[in-house]
Amino acid sequence: MADKYQATWKPTEEDFDKIILPAMQGIAQQCASHMNELQCPPEFIALMLRDFADASENLS
């Protein structure tokens, strides 16, 4: 399903600079904070992100 969206939608440079990049940076900071708070390995955070990605693919 993700392939369908990748083939039909492409962010503008402004979208990337003003929305996507800041969002990615914020998510990375939150993940680092959670990893420090939980004292868990990075693999656990990666698993959480994979689960989120899998769930978001099923929204449409």
C-alpha cells in the first residue's frame, strides 16, 4: 500500500523543510528521551517505530 502513495504523492521542498524534517527531528528527540528514561536498548525503540509504521499502513 505504501508503494501506491509513493508513486502518486511527492512532498514539495517547502513541505520537506517546514513539516517533514522538523517532524523527523522531533520524533528522533522523543525516541532518544524515551530510550534514556526507560534505559532500554535502541532495538526496542526501533521495534516500536516499526509497529507504528505497520499500523499506519493499515489506516487507509
